[in-house]
Amino acid sequence: MHLSNSNIKAIAFDADDTLWRNEDIFIHAQDEFINLLLPYHDEAYIRAHLGEVQIKNLEHFGYGIKGFTLSMIETAIELTEGRISGNEIHEIIQLAKCMLASPVDLLPNIERVLSQLKGKYRLLVITKGDLLDQESKLSRSGIADYFDDIEIVSDKTSDAYLQILQRHQISAENFLMIGNSLKSDVLPVLDLGAQALHVPYHSTWDHEKVTDDTLLRYPQLEALSDIDQLISWLNSSTRENRQAV
Amino acid sequence: MHLSNSNIKAIAFDADDTLWRNEDIFIHAQDEFINLLLPYHDEAYIRAHLGEVQIKNLEHFGYGIKGFTLSMIETAIELTEGRISGNEIHEIIQLAKCMLASPVDLLPNIERVLSQLKGKYRLLVITKGDLLDQESKLSRSGIADYFDDIEIVSDKTSDAYLQILQRHQISAENFLMIGNSLKSDVLPVLDLGAQALHVPYHSTWDHEKVTDDTLLRYPQLEALSDIDQLISWLNSSTRENRQAV
């Protein structure tokens, strides 16, 4: 792998679990959902079935809290063979509204990192999920002004990244993507000949997981908060076989 | 009102009920929903309550089928005081999946209109709703290639239009928006000093309705399918007090 970081002119950040905590909100909601269904089934079975329904529904509902909520409701009905009560389903809808209103909890040091990069690089956010929810989080985050462009996409495929680069007239060789998901933030970007840095989050949704073997093969930053590490990576010139910084 | 149509370089179209039928899908789903709840309440009461829940939930869920479905479920629970069965709620989720999979039914003559404008004007789609659903409809419509840019926004405010014009470096004086909703497609665009043409659809969601008095004050095209009418409007030079073409 031949990387010349000094070429980088535009840096894009994933949002959920890269700029702010997000998976925790889903994990908490899932725990509440499991509590609701414990009178009917054991935890492992509920968790596995919800995961299946979620994946199956991605093609209909896409990513985001609204689709997740419809999947929770569908799971609850299926696992209780329709015996779940209206009031219990109402609790699931309330759970969705709580998720949507959760405070945006920035990861450590994010503002310091962005303020050091601002002006030196063109800064973007590229995130997937529900449009209104992502816009609302960005607006509530207080960091929207650091970014030159915001892109909310339905899925992070190579083609989606290519369209964004073309729209903003950014060459792949000048582009770096930073995010917590190898599947969404790293692999499709490397496919285009651009660069990507993986910043793992402490928990990853199963659907976004790749094997440990794959994990080790790509440039990784331990934490986005370590700006010195990032700056040193950005300033380094061509280096062979970079695995991590 | 002083309009010089010859300045127009970019034409943006709303999608739902302007390029293809959409409200009919919601009306059909709503009828099915009302049938489901008729054992509990009368039609007018169900309809009114669903409308209220929908408007109240817009701030949480935004526009689109997923939010509408969550509102139907919430309404069903409230109107039955939780007595609605899981199986009945499952029918509502199935209704959502049917809505999302509905064929895209283009309005008459749309392809002919687009093919005559293509090359002479920069053509855009500006639509609101769920990202994945709008992308999917555009892709299934078969007309995506006529457009230079697609913009899916969470709400059609003047500010949202301004951001789009700035992003694409289009001056307000060179911009024309065409759509079926005075509230979303016409008024916010005229506010920016750009031009807008209202093409009424046979049915409008209450939330998008304005008074008849407002309706009559803005440039209106009877049907988008009448390309001669549109071309004559586009080619006409400055004209005072244009009300309709």
C-alpha cells in the first residue's frame, strides 16, 4: 500500500460513533425492548430475532431510528404471536421518540480536532440514516460550522462516495475519510483509490462488523481525540505498508 | 409582479404528485387503516385523529411513509385505548411495505416534457421525504437520467432552497421551481426572488393546503403535460401581472 498523505486536501468524517456517541442509544433502546418481551421469551432469542428482522427490513426501511422502531414493533408482534398489547407497542413508539430526542454526546476532544484542521483542509461530514434525524443531530451538536459540506446518504457504497467526490470536484487522491465502520467508511473509500482511516468505536452493530483478519489490514487511528497522532499521519510523506499510526 | 422568463436557466421539479402520483398511495393506505379501526370508531373521528397525530409527529418523524406508519400505529393504539391487537398492528406494518413497494406511476406526458427541456435548461429534482424511499422511486421511475441534480431535503423552506441554489451556484433570477404544493414549492421559492409555477394535483394533503384566495395569486400551469403551455411561458418575455398561462 502506497500512501502519500501530503496530497490530502479534503477530510470527511462519519458522524455516528465517530463524532458523537450513537450505538449506545440503540443498545439502551434494545435493552428496554428486551425487558418488555422477557415475559414471552429469553433474552438471547429476542436479541437474535430482532437482529434478523432488522437486516431483512433494511431494504424497505433503510438505516435509522424510524426503521429500527418499525422492526422492533414487527419483532414484538412475531415473538408474541400477536399477543403483545397495544399499550406495550405504545412503549416502543415512546422509546423511538426518546431516541430521536437524545442529547448529542460528542466524543472527547472533537472540537479541538476540528478547530485544528479547519482552514487547512476542506472538511465534510458523510453520514447515513434518516435525513431529519441526522440534520437535527448535526444542528444540536454545535459543531456544524466547522464543516464546509454535509452529505447524508441512504447507504455508504463506493458509488455513493464517488458521486459525492464528483459533486464537490474532489479527486480521490486528495480525499481522506475517517470513521468507525470498516464496512461503510473504509473499504468503499479505499476501493476508489482514496484514503481512509479507521477509528474503532467500543461497540459496533453486528451488521457493520467485519472479521478480525480484515480489521488488521487497514490504517487505524486509536482515537480521533489524539490530534497529534492524526496530524503526524497527515504530515507524513509517502510510506510503504502503513498499517497503523 | 414583474417576471422575465427568458432569464431562466435552471428548472427544478418537485417529485411526489408533480412527476408521479403519490398522494393516491397515502389515500389508499388511509382507507385501509380506517377499515381496520371501523369496529372501534366512526370514519370521520378516525380520520381527524390520524391527521392530528401526523402533524404532531412531524417534528419527530418528518415527512414520508415510515413516519406516517408510526403515526398510524400510534393513532390505532390511542383510539382503541390499547385494545388493538398485535395482528392488527402487523397489518399496518404490511401496509407500509406495500406503500414503499408501490409502482412509480408517472403523470401523463412527463417524459415528453423532460426530453424537450433537456439540454436547454439545467434540470433538477427537489423533493422531501425519506431518503431511501425517494431515491428508490427516482431510480424505478426511469426518468432519473433527465436530471442534472437530485436534491432530497427534510423540509422545503426558503432556507433549504437557498442552500441548494448556493451549492449549485444558481442565481435566484435564473431559477424556476415547478410543483403541486403552493406551501412547499411556490411560496418559499418566490420569497427568494426566484420564480415558481404551481401545477395543482387533484388532491392535496390538508397539511399542504392554503386558502383559495392565496391559490389564485400565483402563476399556475393547468397540467405539466401541456408542454406547449410551459414552453410558451418560458419563452415569453417580461409581462406584468401574470396570473396564469
